[in-house]
Amino acid sequence: MIDQRVALSLLFLALAAGTRTANAAALDDAAERYRAYAIEGIGSALSGARDLRERAAAKDLAGARKAWLSGRAGWERSEVFTAGFVPELDALIDAWPNADSGFHAIEAKLFGAGQTDVAADADALVDHLDELHSKLRDMPLSPQGLLDGTVRLAYEVGESKADGGESRISGTSLDDMRNNVSGIEFAYRTIFAGSLKEVDAALADSVTQRIEQLKTIVAVGDLPHVDVRALRRVSEELVVALQAASVKLGLRRSTLEAQSR
């Protein structure tokens, strides 16, 4: 639950500058600029999945694990939009905790059991990522949906990944958080930062400051050295700041519930 004192203090920032809101057309144009980043991220995930399939077929466990890690990084950078815009594919690619398919089903075999018999799962992962990669070229990318996804991912970094997250078997939860924060930063700077600066510079600076704090917190050597209390606090503060920003940007207040776009 987000601390009420955090919510109140950041709400004050949102109200202090009055009721000016951002230009909708500018936000639409900025959301379109995000497309290339999304295509690159999913393309990287797809490339890793294809390499994983080849390495696993050759019984190359070390190579398959390396390819899994490469594909995973591209996916984690893209999670700003996946759950809200393509929930069905998101569930097939990154199901958790019931990992019957996708990255985590493969992770359990490669990193947990030390097995490379993942042909069916790898084929499905490649197919689903390929479908998503194709959809991205024409998929409408709304500012509302992208801000909602940024808010959800900011919350997830602090709440569900601070204690080990999804990728416990492979031991890559810290990298997951770093890639998530990278995706959050890119989405905010590319789509929302300029418009928010125009209508509420103090709130814009507040969002930027908290993203920088998250980057510092996850820049440690390993997961046990993450300051979990600070991570959760800053994550919650970023969520509240972004929710306040949604009003300033002329959008609906973002929630933590994924909505199909």
C-alpha cells in the first residue's frame, strides 16, 4: 500500500501550479516516437529466443542460457507497454507465477533442471514474440496506455521484484529491475517529460529525481546489496508522482490495474 504521506506531499506538487494541462497532440506525437524503442526491445527478445531455440536443439546448455538472458533483457526493457496493450501475448510470453509457457517455463528447465529439452516451449516463445514484433508496427500507442504501463512497472519494481522477483532460478532479478528502470526512464523522457515540464516544472523534476534514485539503488553489485526499503519507498513515490502527472498531462489518473488498450 502506498504511504499516505507520500501521496499527500506529491499531490501538493501537482496542485501547486494550478490547472494547466499539456497539449494532447504533442503527447500523441511523443507516443509515436516510442514505437521504435518498443520494436527494438521486442526485436532483441525475439533474436534471443531464436538463438535460444538453436542452442537448445544443439544441446548447448551454456549457450542456451546465455541466449535466454539476452532475450530476457529485451523483454524487460519493453514491459511499459506489454501488459496493457497485448495482455494475451504478455500472459503467454511472461506468465508468472504459473509459468506453464514462455520465458519462465524455459528458465526452470535451463537453469533449474539443467536440461535443454525445451523445443516446444522455445518454438512457442519465438512464435509469440514474432507475432508481437509484427503487431508493433501498426499498433496504436496511446499516451494514456503508456503512462498507465509506466506507473504499473514502477510499482512492480519496488513491490514484487525487491525480494527476488520472477527470475529467482536464473538469478537475474537485479538485471530485470535495471532493464525495467531503463524502460521507465526512456518512456518518461521520450513521451511525457517535455510536456510535463511546460505545465509543472516542479513535478517534472520530482519524477526525474525519483527515476535517478531508482537507477542508483539498482546499480549495486548483487541483489543482496539492494536497499530494499529505499527501493520500495522510491518506487511508491515515483508511482504517486506519475499519477499526479497524469492529471497535469490531461489524462485519466493512472491506476495499478492493467487495462487492455
